[in-house]
Amino acid sequence: MSMKIPAHKTAIVLIEPQNDFLSPGGTMYAHIKEQLAERNVIANLKGLLDSARGKVKIFYVPFHPFDKGFPELKKGGPAYEGLRGIEIDMEADWGTGAWLRGTPGPEIIDELTPQDGDIIVEGKKTLDAFHSTGLDYYLRANEIEYVAFTGFHTNWCVESSARSAYDKGYRVMVVGDCTATDTQEEQDYVEKFIFPKIGKVLNAKQFLEALE
């Protein structure tokens, strides 16, 4: 792949590098742990961020924590259906439900701790990283044109966010070896059939080599 990416117009968006996904005892860790290990995803992400930091803007978009019992959401309402409803009932070592405030679940894992200059975008409550956050504003305020998505899960939040970025007029990239989901089948499907229609799929090495 031969391409050039202007670093001053580029951002990496890292979606949900949190304990509930990535650490033993987290609500969803058991489902994704094999893919994390087989594809070396956390080490790939750390290497990408360490190499890109200072060249491009780095935005962290963690999932917003909920209070115990999810009082923010009406029981039996639409938020209790679909993926969120599944997460509400999931068990972690520290309680029932994903993203519980005051527990390790919503905390960013140590290996991917934000550094000086990284920007943390608060308020993500849905699959799309743009929907309930200031991400679009921050990207436009920094005159970003190219957005490279990384994080979790590839076919949930990464896909939803990449689609949204495409609709908003950004040049979309997905750094495939810096994303993961529950199975290789799901990973392969979005990399083959979805992402090429809205942008480009690169690995970390290709992305870093293309920066100028």
C-alpha cells in the first residue's frame, strides 16, 4: 500500500481501552481475551500510540460510567434492549453490569494510560463515539481531516464510529491490528466487507510509515 497521510491533519481515535473489555474480571473480557492474545492487540496499540504521539492528535473515547443499578436508564425502556441490555446483566469481579461508576470497570488499562497532550473525550454512552460526545467538535477545532480508528469492539463501536465519521466527511482509516472483537470471523467480516467501503484498512506499521 502506497499512501501519504499528512500528520498535522490526522488524529487517532482510541475507543474504550477500559478494564471491562481488556482486563481479567471485566464483564466482557472472557469473550475477547483470546483475540487480544492471538493478535497481540494491546502491545500493537501501545506501540502505535508511542510512535505516533507528538506527530498526530490522539483522542481517547472511553465509555461513560453508570451508577450501580443503572438509575440513569428507565427499566424496561429502549436502553434496556439490545447490547446495552446485555451489558446491564453482565457479571464482573466487582459487580453486576458494565461500566459501573466507582469500580475498575470503566478505568483505562495501565498499558494504555493517556499521556500529556492526549485528549480524553467524555460522555460516550452509545456505540457511536460521536453521538453523545464532543468528538466532532474537537476534531474540527483541530482541523483534522484524516481519522484513524482503533479500539474495541471492531464490529460494534469501532464500526459505528467509522461509519459516522464517513458520513461527517472525514477521511476514514481503521488500524486493523489495533482493534479487536470477540471472534476472528467477526474481525475478518468488517475488515473485508465494511471498512473498505467507507475508508481504508491499514496495520500500525503501514499507518506510521505513511505519516508525513
